Amino acid sequence: MPIPAFPSLTALRTAYADGLSPEAVLAESYHRIAATEDPGIFLALVPEAEARAAARALGPFDPVTKPLWGVPFAVKDNVDVAGLPTTAACPDFAYVPEASAPAVERLIAAGAILVGKTNLDQFATGLVGLRTPGPAPRNAFDPAVVPGGSSSGSAVAVARGLVAFALGTDTAGSGRVPAGLNNVVGLKPSLGSVSARGVVPACRTLDTLSVFGGTVADADAVYRIIAGYDPGDPFSRPLAVAPRPGSLPLGLRVGVPDAASRIFGGDALSEAAFDAALADLTTVVGRGAGAVDLAPFFAVARLLYSGPWVAERYEAIRGFIEARPDALHPTTRAIIGPAAELSAADAFAGLYRLAELRRIAEQVWAKIDVLAVPTYPRPRTLADVAADPIGPNAELGTYTNFVNLLDLCALAVPGRFRADGFPSSVTLIAPRGADGLIAELGARLHAAAGTGLGASGEPVPAEPVPRPDPQRAGPGEIEIAVVGAHLSGLPLNGELTARGARFLRAAATRPEYRLHALPGGPPARPGLARVEPGSGAAIETEVWALEPAAFGTFVAGVPAPLAIGTLRLSDGTAPKGFLVETAGLAGARDITEHGGWRRYLASGQAA
């Protein structure tokens, strides 16, 4: 049974179902590691005999209860694995943990087989992948180009097909930049959706584990296994992981950098590659993208290293840096060391400035659903970094540094190659919780680019043809979200069913609406009003599908002060739905606390 040239989850599952042994796959992984002759990729390897023993202990092929059955993976060496040293690329800092990080435990419970721990920019501080005391990983396409950091080893290990996927971390772009420079997928999830317990912190308020994979489907599958609330992590949040919708929402609004926000460092090849990705984006989405001024986003990015957040990096290793400053890589020390001079007043000034910029950025998200940017402006060489250890690193973070500060999710996806044969990459960014939406769009973009898997040249596996999703409108249908008397079983629901409406799903809005009981009736009616982010709540809705003609007659009968607009739902969709005019709220009662019209009626408080 042949071993897949690139160990994607699809290829491995197919091969395992046909009888391939996971031991054989593990043996091939170790053979490829040796043949690659790149000592900078791994800082520690699980002994091959142990890995193969773990494969034998899996039992019969069982992709249902063990969805990662026999899949080899690697972990960035700032993430704890029981019995293996955690060094964060600083040998004097090393310790051997007794327990693995929860994310690692979840992967092993799902049947994945750990191969080793990968190299990184020391203490996850850097985007070049060279700030390590030993050999640095070599870029999978051009050894003269930096591999990208800080998760350099994880990205290169996946790009070279040594493992199927790898964990990294991403505070300022460490899970996206190396992915882009090595032609793999880099998934940076919503903050708090994956436990960061067992991870050496960089900035605890901004850190997240990330996933590198050959395909979006692989990275997304791994993310769904490691995601989950962890009460033992004070920065974990109970965020529901929205599924990939199976189709792109009608009217998806995509923004791209405007002319002033297009930064490529004078590299025409990178700019042309990004334009090619935008052409693919237009084809995939079915409409052009809107230009966005990224000036406020860039201003947020500058806070990460020129503002007080660098003090958070200092605090993460304060005891070590104060006791052993000479143990740090010179560039790492030069970046983190000055933070000792920052004051509490500086920290508050930074928080105030971030709050101001967040409000400005929120105005952008009122107009778009997804932002598409270059993953990095241009590739930078080892010679560039030798001449200037700071400047090229800062440039690589142009489109990544602001994402976690603004509480966004992101996905780096391979784009069409540059004219010189080097990879390019586009990053999709969306508000917290929209991970499923950007995965759906990213998978389509990767397929359109046709660039293959990592450095292998293997084509992107075709995803199974999705069956029509019974919870989504089909071709020739329009989705409409209802919040009140049109809900199933309530007095006006017949206005939908008489027009042949089809119930699709129940879904809450994003937490940016308030619900009001309007005066008048019968029947009693609610009014849904969108408000400023942070002052609303999630409101229950039902989504129905109507044919266009039926939708037209239905909307024509909607009386003032109600109106039909676009609702933003927590599942990443944006159907048409009921809203209320501001003037119609005179004399209305705010019932947002109930979370939905049915709950309000059940409370007995309805007049």
C-alpha cells in the first residue's frame, strides 16, 4: 500500500481504510525527517520506537471515535508535552512538564501520534524564524528566504510533508506568516476558543494556539478537536465553534486594502500575486470586494511593540530575564528588555488608545463581513535580517499584528505563486466567532489557486461534494429571519407558510441587538434594533426560505415601523430579517433580557 506523498487527513484516511498501517506512516515520517537534512526543524523528537508503539496501541481503524487515527503531528516547543522538555528555544529555560497541554491531550485522545517538538523564535518573539540559539529551520522553497516565525519549525514540518499537521502559537502573526512563506494553511482561531494552559506565554491576553495544515479542511478539523472551554485557563471563553456553512452566504461582503493600505515594500511580484488572489476571490464570492482604509488597523498594530504590550512579554518571563538576561537571544533581549522601564500609567494609556481605535475599526466591520489582506508584504531574506534584525521582522507583521488586539479570527491560505516561483498567501480576517465562515471561503480560495500542498506539489484533495444543506437556502431561494409573531406556531406564521416558506434553522443574532415589545396590537409584536457593539445581546431568531416572488409579496406587506434589513447572525450568515425604525420605539418596552420573543411571552410579562 503506497504511503501518501503528502499526509493530508483525506489521503491518510483513504489509505488506512485500504489497509495501510499507521506504523508504516510513522516510519516514513522519521525517514523523511532524516532525509530532509534540516536540523533546525525539530528541537526534540519522540523516539521512533515509542511513536510506532503508540500507533500499534490504537487498535483497529476507527475514524469515528478517533478522527485523527494514526495521523502524525508535531507541536511547537513552547507547548507542554508530558515527558519532553519545553525550552521555548532557550535551553537555559528548559523544564520537563508532568502533564501535556489540554490541546495536546485532546489530539492524542483523537488518535493522533506525536512525532516531536518544533523550533521557534525564542519565547515566541519574532516573525522571521531565525531567533533561535541553534540552527534555524530552512524555508521549504528557498533557503535564502526566512522561514517565518515564530512557529517556524511547525510550518516547515508541514510544508515538507514530515507530519500531517502541527500546532503553533499566534500572538502577532506567528501562526500565519510562516504558513504564508511555506505554502501551507495557518489557522488562528478566535481568542479563548482553545485552552492556552500548558503554553509558555508571550502575551497572555493575546496568545492563542494555532494550527498548520496542508488544507483548510485539515486545519479546521484539528481546530474543532482542540477547541473547548477550559475553566483552568483564566483566558478561556465559552465560544461556540460555528460549523462551516457548506456554502457562502448570499451577499457576503468582503473588504480589501485600499490603495493607501496596499504595502508590498516595492515588490511588484508580491503585489501581482495578491491581485491574482483577489481575482480568484471575486470568482469565488461572485462579486467584487470593497476598498477599506486600514489606517486604524495599522495604528493598532503599532501598539503591540511600541506600546505597553511589550511589557506583557516581559512579565511572562520576568523571573527568568531578570535572573539570566544573558541567556536570551540578543534580539529577543533587545525587544523585551526595555519594557522594564514602562509604567502602569503607560499601560493605561495604551488601553485607552486601543479602545479608541477599536471603536473606529468597528465602523469598518459594520460594512464588511470578511477582510482579505496579504499574509505578508514580501518575502525577506536571511541577508536582510542579518543587516537589520528588527526592520524586516516588523514589516512581516504589517497585516497580522492588529488581529488579536482587535479580537478577530484569521486564516492564512496559499494563493497563486509569484512569477519567480515563490509562494504567496492571502489572509482572511473576520470578527470573533466567524471561524467557520472564513474556513468555508478559505477552502474555496485554496482550491481556486491550485498551488498544491506545501512543497510537495501534490494537488489539493477535492473535498466531498456537499449535499444540499437543509439548514441553508437553496438556489433560487432567499433567507428571511423572523423574531416575533412570524415564529413557528405564533399568530402570523401563516403569512410565511401560505407562501410556501421552508423552515431552515433557529439561530441567534450576534450580540449587537436589543429587542423591544412594541405598543399596539393585536397581535403583540417585537421590534429588533441594532445597537453599538458591546451594548446589545444575542436574540433568538428563526430563519426561513422563500422563493423571490413570494419574498417580494411578503415584504410588501410589512407595516411600519417594522422594516426588512440585513441581520448578522452568530452562525456567520447575514439573512434578510425584521428590524424596527428608531421612531417606532416610542413607548416600546425593552425586553432584551429575555433573549427572544418566545421567552418574553412565556414569562407572563406580555401585556
